[in-house]
Amino acid sequence: MPAAIFNGSYVKILKEELKAKSGGLFDKVSVSAKSTAFTAAVGFTYLINTGTAVTVTLPSAVTYAAIVFKDSTGTAGTNSITITRADSAVIDGATTLVISSNYGSAKIISDGTNWFIT
């Protein structure tokens, strides 16, 4: 059973409860290190190995979709993660999103037309 610290107290969390309260965000996690260019899928959290710069292409914007990207090796300051659009959708008004801070991350959500950084 997963555990967490909440308001200074150690609590146990049921996996199903965590999944239910996350809106399904934790249902799918890509734990394989991504170290080359790839196309993301909605509903996944990507742990990206930034031993080299990595480019990610977003899928088409789907209503209420979420994707999380995380620099898992702490070298995005040197080898950034560039997230690009697949079509005319924008990411907070821009055509790309760059994660360039070590251990940086970004969660993006879609309204069915565009992507937004949360």
C-alpha cells in the first residue's frame, strides 16, 4: 500500500483511491527512459533521460487529456527537453515548450483544441 506525508503525518493511501482522485493521471506511467525523439500519448507520465537533448511531439489535442514530462536524470539544464506540437494546436500560445532546468517538469492539459501548462 503506498504511503505519503500529509500535513506532517505519515498516512497510507490506497492505490485505487490515488488513481480515482488523480482523474486517471496515474493510471499509466512510462517508466522506460526516453532518450531519443518520440511522440507522446495522452494520459502518460514520461520520465526522460536527458543525457542528450530530447524532442517530444505532442499528439493531437484531445478534450480533457493530460501528459506529464519529467527530467529524470537532472541534466535538462545542459540537454533540454523540447516539446513540439503535431498540428496547429498551441502550448499556452506558443509552438514549443522547452524544459531546461535540471529535474524540471511540465504537466500539460488539453481542451480539445490547444494545450495548456498547469
